[in-house]
Amino acid sequence: MRWEAITWERLSEVLADRVTAARTADGGSWLRVAVDGAPAARTGDLAERLSQTLRTRGRPALVVAARGFLRPASLRYEYGRQDVDSYYSGWTDTGALWREVFTPLEPGGTGLVLPDLWDPVADRATRSPYTRLPPGGVLVLHGPLLLGHWFPFDLSVHVRLSPSALARRTDDGERWTLPAFARYEDEVRPAETADIVVRADDPRHPAWSGTAR
């Protein structure tokens, strides 16, 4: 893969161009964008930059963090607090994401999206109100391990960290998750699956693949 140096500001502009040019795969009224990457990749920062750029262009955008759809602690920690297999395939409530985020944005949907469901720190429901995303709006979902669930993304961005950079930038208390991301690389191959790949080993000097398939 060839890499092109870019700034985060320029990247948000280029991604907004791609979003503007994209068409929904199902003919619906809303575009669905993934910003995929490990927590150390800070996908939320790029998601927010992209949404702000879209809004300045008059395009409604809603940022949703996958972290807001984690399962309750009793389910996440059923096999222990550091069970890699559970983290890989059982921590995120994918059914809730389908029901509360993607289904409302299907053709003929209501556009009423629940921005989060569960507070993983307090371990209780957030009770957040639904947010209406108007037709033509863009959902930007960000978080880890997003590309292996057949979510109906119209454009996917993977923020890549090399194994050494991922280990270096992951907090000590979260290093037990590293095997899950190695498995993700082997099974899902996000750098090949995503439409656009951003290399962020050095957060001061990102680079991107420069293409969207």
C-alpha cells in the first residue's frame, strides 16, 4: 500500500469530499460512515473533525461512539475482566447498534437514532433521548473492531497502528487487549476491508492510502 502524507485538517476535508460524493448502498436517505480503530488510535477525534467539516458544508452529521453500546459489566466480565475472546466478540452490543442506530436509517426509517445506550463506567443505562438525523444526514460511528459485523457502512475508514505503535500507545491497564487486535488483523484484515486507511503511528504526522474503492 502506498502512503501519502496528510494533516488531520486536510484529511477531514478529503473525507468530507468522499462523503459528499458517496451514495448509499441501499438507496436510503442517510449515509453511514465507520471510523474504525483501536482506542489508542483515537478514532473519536477524527470522527468529530469529519462531522464538524460536514456541518460547515451544510450536511447534518451525528457522531456515535461504539463505546456507548457496550454490554453491562455482568456480561462483559462473565469470563473475567481480561478475557480476550470476550473483548473481541462479546463486549459490544451489536444487536443494540443494529436496532437503535442502523435500522432507523434504513430506507423508510424514522431517522431517530439513539446516540448511546449504556454507560460502561457507571454500568447503567444512559437514558439519552433519541436524536433525529434529517434525510441527507451522515452517521459517523467510531470505535474498535467495527468491520467484522456486516454493518451497512457506505464508507469505511480504518485508522491503523502498527503492532509496535499500538503496544506503545496503549495504556498499561489495557495492554491485555492487544491479542484481540492481532486476531482482528488476521481474521478481518481491516486495512484491506476498509475503503480508506489512515496510518497514525506518529499522531503528529498521519498518512493515508489516498483511495476509496
